[in-house]
Amino acid sequence: MKIDFKKEIPTYTARRGVFSLVTVPPIQYLMIDGTGDPNTAQSYRDALSTLYPVAYKLKFFSKGELGRDYGVMPLEALWWADDMDAFTSARDKSLWDWTLMIMVPEWITQEHVEAASSVVAAKGEAPALAALRLASLEEGLSVQTLHVGPYDDEGPVLEEMHKGFIPEQSLAMTGRHHEIYLGDPRRTAPERLRTILRQPVTQLPLAGSDAEPGDHSQ
């Protein structure tokens, strides 16, 4: 049977207008790091042009050689900046750092990635193969919500998440802002794009309060 990891892993779903606390399991990804405006940086385009061919080659290898079929997962990204206001408020994309990622199953090994990369390279594809790596990310306790609409409209949601919900729930941010792109911007109108917004956190001492963190409707 073909595995759909978006259904197998609960944290690939989120609710619009609700901040939810989730525990994200360790997940393995193909990753490429970069910096700069995703709309103009050549490094961003090169990363996309590398991740997808290798991800699909691994999927077909897994199905044909390992007998384990699965759907290629959506693009994901970690985003950060020295001043996070450049991401949430000012939205100065030239100051952004990023890691583009596509999840791959735990049975995919470094040797499989190297073999797939060699095949892709022989076809003259994947300009950022030298930067590609296979790594596991363990985010653990996180806050996430579903954003529906253009990417540039995320700012107010992130502002509320970072400066409203997280401190109100006695949480502190611990990792990098994470986005999961459930819609394809090449085929989906901007107002219908669906993006999971996630922020890893840690629980702070509740100093005399019995309140427990939970969902928070915007």
C-alpha cells in the first residue's frame, strides 16, 4: 500500500484560527540551507530545483527496490533572522535565513540519497547537490496553526503567536519558525493557499498558577 505520511503523522494537520500545542516526533528530511529573499535569491531557486528531483528519485527507488511506496511530501521550510521582527513585522525578506526541506521516511539512508543524487546529477539537474544533506529534526513541543491566504499575510498571525499566545501560555520559543506548504503556489490562487505555521516552544514554570496550556482561538 502507498503510505500518505500527511495522514500518518498527526502534526501535518492544523486548524485555521486556532493555536494548538502539539508534540512533533523526530522526522527525517532532505535539507538545503540558504539566505535571502525567496522571491529573488538564485540560491532559493537552486534549492527547489534540487530537492524535488532527489525526493522523487528516492520515492521511485523505495517503491521499486525496497517495495515500500509513499507519496512525496510537501515542501517545508525553517525561517529565521537575527532580528525576528524582520520576519514577523517588517517582513524584510533580504534579511531572512532559511532551510528548505522535504520529509523522507526513516528507512531512507544516506547511501540511498547519494545514489539518487548521482542519478539526478547525471541528467544535469539539481544545481545545489553539494549543499544537500539528510538530517533528522526533533522539534518536540510546538505551537501551530493553519494559515489560509497569501504568504505575505502571515505577519499578524505570527505576531499573535509569538507575542500573544506563547507568553500567555507560559511558553518560550526554542527553535526556528517552521512552515509546511500544503498548497502549490503555481496551481493555487493566493487566497486559497494553505500553510501550517509552527513554532517550537518550551514550558516555563507556571508560578502559582494551575492553568494548563491549550487551544486558543484568534
